[in-house]
Amino acid sequence: MGKEIADRITDSFIKLAEIDGISYGERKVADHLKKIWKELGVELSEDNAGDKIGGDTGNLFGSVPGKGELKDADPILFCAHMDTVSPGIGKKIVVHEDGKITSDKTTVLGADDRAALTVIYEGYRQVLLEDVDHVPIEFLFTPAEETYTVGASSFDYSVVKAKKAFVPDCSGDFGVYSSQEPTLIYFEITVKGKSAHAGFEPENGINSIAAAASAISRIKQGWVNDHTSLNFGTIEGGTVSNAVSAKVLIKGEIRSAVHEDALAAFENVRKVFEEETAAIGASLEFFSDIRLKAYKANESETGSALELYNKALSAIGERSFPKKSFGGSDNNVLVRNGIDGLCIYNAMHEIHTVNEYTTVDELVKTTQLVKNIMTG
């Protein structure tokens, strides 16, 4: 791809990256995508996921029939998310002389996942410009992926015909893919004790903070084993220093490459908290939600999404390589819905920080990769 195409791809990325669209506020991103895809003859329909999840934007879905000798081939799905993390309002994009693209370092860049939105769009545009045969293609652009894939989880997958999907949302070197992504259990624990004056009658109180501290001290945090992590992220409790704390709220998460091990780790948390609260007469409330469910990529070469990825990479002299991920992506949801999905390379680095960057060369190269997948 020459300089003219590289300039066009860069311009497409900048226009997308500059649009504000943190989780639950992707309206302007969706409107922009509807407009530019319509210019390519693709109508993106929007579902009511925004109402379900408390946001202003639903999932966008569209499809195009195959063409030429590939018109009857198996359809494929491309999926990318519209939201960015914070700080993501008022992004100013800087293209450096060496081709590196950053923000002005006051916000994230948003290459996660605007680079993916760009290369999917530009890959298909190049297919049209070159008038080449391609397989039937479906497109799914989701809101609120960064908040545990709630947008993709609200989509009706009965409309999807594709059995193979590609989700450009894996950071690293070119050709990387997620060989696994985790189960993620979010939890909230409320310990309820009894208030009393800490100076006059502390013996009449039941200190919720004491019970929580005793429980937390018994539970291993960080890496529970080589594939499971546990974290207590926040703790809020008490009112004033001269009162026995009557209530404390702890929030945390568990991630594991093995679903059953995540469940076991959570049950251990429950057991320990029950024992410590019972010991001092406090009560306990639990809330938990399985935000992601672990999967391993289908690495069987024959007929898999990985086979198509390898063929597309080979055509540009590259190869794939696996990376174990503990981040999770919309691909967790696709796999859960019976789709052979693969979370593939996206041109993004130092994501979720103000130092996030991409490069012109990587955007161009990934556009070619996507085009290769589309054209078999």
C-alpha cells in the first residue's frame, strides 16, 4: 500500500480517535461509524443495548454478501468496541515525524479500540476499491467493552450467521493472538456489625472493620496459583473515629484461566468471611457477578479462525504466535455464544495510559491483514 493509502488510513484513524466516547457515552462514535459505513454501502443497524446497560448507544451490526468465487464461502465476523477508558475526553492527536501517533499526553490515545475500527473499515474499503472477491462479512461494533463487555453481552447473537470471528484487541507484536482469556468474577462483600461509642462502651459494639480485616488477612492475594489472581480493590467503612464501625463494604475481583478455579477461589473468600463474621457476631451480604468466562482459542489448524489468520499473515510474510491474556475482551462473549472467535493483533501499545501509541506503518500493515482475511 502506497503513501496515498497510508495517508487515508491515518486520516481515518485520527477522525475516529478524536471523537469522545468513553464507556456508556459512545453516541458520537456510533453516529460517525453509521455515516462512513453507509458511504461504502453498508447499513449498520443499532439495537437497544444502550437502554439495557444504562448507556446512550447500542450495538451496531451490519453485513455484506460475498462476491465472485467467494460469494458462497462461510461468512466471517469482525468485532471491535467503540468505547475508550478514561481519561478520554477532549483527545488531541499528534502524528510525529517518525510515524508514531500519540495523544498530547493529557488523555489516552484510544487506539484501543479505534485502531481496530479503523483497519476493519479501511480493509473493507480497500476490498471495494480493488474490486476483488471476498467472503460474506458481518460487522459488530459494541459499546462498553471496557466495563466487562456489557455491550456485547447484551447483543442478540441469533442474527449472526458467521461461525468464525476476528476481534482485533490484542496488544503486542504483529501477529499475536490471545490463546486464552480468563473468567472474571467481580464481587462485593458487606460486613454489618453494631455501632457503639468507642470511648464509653466499645464492648457493646461489633466492629465490622475488624471482621473484614481478619478475613482479608487469611486470604492469599495476587497470584493464588500460576493461572488465578485475586484482588481486594476497595474498602469503605465506618463513619467517625470515635464510633465502632457498624458497616464496611469491600469490592474485588478474581481472574482465572480455569473457570472452575475462579469459582473455587470465590467460594474460599465466602467461607473465610463467613467464619470471621460469625466469630464476632457480625452479619454478611455477598454480591457477585461472572463478568467473563474463560476460554482457550481453537488452535486446531483445519477450518478454524486461527487457520484463516495464519493464511492472511503468511501472505504478507508474517506468522502468528500465542499470548496468554488475563484481560478479557468481547471475544469471551463470542466464544460463549458458540462462535470460533480469535482475539487478534491490534495496532496499540501502552494501552490504558496517557502514553498509549500506535504507528502509521502498523495501521497500514493491519489494514492489509484484515483485507487478506476478508478475501480468503
